[in-house]
Amino acid sequence: MLTPIRAAFAVLALLMLNACTPTPELAREQRVEAGYRLLYNDLLVGHALFELAIDNDGNYRIEAFTTPAGEISKIGNHEVLEASHGIIDADGIRPIRYDHSVREEQRMALVNLTFDWQHHALQLANRETTRRVGLLPGTHDRLSYLLAASTLAAAERGTLKIRVASSDATEEGLLEIIGPADIEVPQGSYRAIGVRRATPNKDERRELWFDTDVTPLPLLLIQHNGTTTVEMRLESMISPSPNDLR
């Protein structure tokens, strides 16, 4: 049993440790535009354009625009636009708002997630309904978790428990380092650090590969599920210098 003095020192040490938690190096002014090829079992099915902007206060915004390609583009015009913005600080990556829209022909489906960290509430809304559920620490949207994985890859060690929220449910997961390895994508060859995203679905395996000295966005994403493999491979990248951001 701890004596009162030892207990006080333990509490003080914990407070000092929390106070010294470093802000991720990611939280600096930068902007990146990255284009990806989307493959389904090695068949080209789409293109994705990601834009990431972070200011000196750690405010971030990610936008992703996905369009069909190849044979899929002949079936219909299915476009997906996603946007996430939030804050990066010593508490980690915390999304504030996430918007997801799907346009197919003349139909539009919209979903919005609002993260109220002060009141520990997550609001989920679409065209028909709005509801609030509890917001637990480590909850992300489909884009913000990429930044959490990037931060882990930059450290090159450790694990991180996360939850990824959608309009239907929140999926628990674990990010863990699996690299390094040499990888090749259309943009070039890299010595990358891999991050595995483990989920309750044992048949599903997800990997994200980063070279954070080059870009905080992933170079390669892989999702295996049974006999299918979906990949997102970097094919272009623009990263303006800090002077160009002003």
C-alpha cells in the first residue's frame, strides 16, 4: 500500500508526465496534395485526390475526392467527397467535423459527424435524422485516423487504440507498427514504415505504409478481406515549401 507521501509523489509524477506529452511533429504548417490509384484485385477502379492542410496552431483539414475509373466508370458516375477538420496537439489528433457525400447520377447522399469533445458527445446527421451518442477518447473519422497512423509511423514504435466512427456504428481498432520495408508505388520507391489497423473482423487485414520524411499522407493502403484486395497507391504528390504557403 502506498503511504500518503508516496501516493502524492505518484500523482505528481503522473501530472508531470501528462504535462510533458509532446505535441506531434505533424502539427506544423504544411500542405500536401496527393493523387492515388484505386485498385480492386489489381484492376483499376478509381482515382482519389487528397488535400491536407495544417497551420502553425495545429488546425488541420483533409479533403478526399474519389471518382470511378476503368470499367467501373462505364457503369455510372459515382463520386465521393469527404472532408475532416480538427486539431492536432498534445492530446493527439481530435476531429471536430466530418462530412461525407456521395453523388450518383442525380442522387446525393449526405452524412455529417460533429465531435463535441467538451461534452463527450458525437452527433450523427443525414438528410432524415439527427442523433447524439457518447464520444469516447481516441474516436476518429475515416480521414483523421490516417493522421493518427502517420504520427505512429513517425515514432516508428508503439501501438494506439482507436475508434473509427461512421453514420452506422463506431468500430474499435488497434494501430500497430509492422515495418520497415521497401515498397514501390507509381510515384516511386520508398523505405517505408508500415502500420497495421487491426479490427474485430478477423478476416479483414488493413495496412498503411508511410515515409513521413516525405509526406504525412500514406504512400500505400491495403485492405484484404477474404479473396478480395483493395489498394490505394500514391501516383502523384505536390508539397509546397513553407514560403509558398504564405
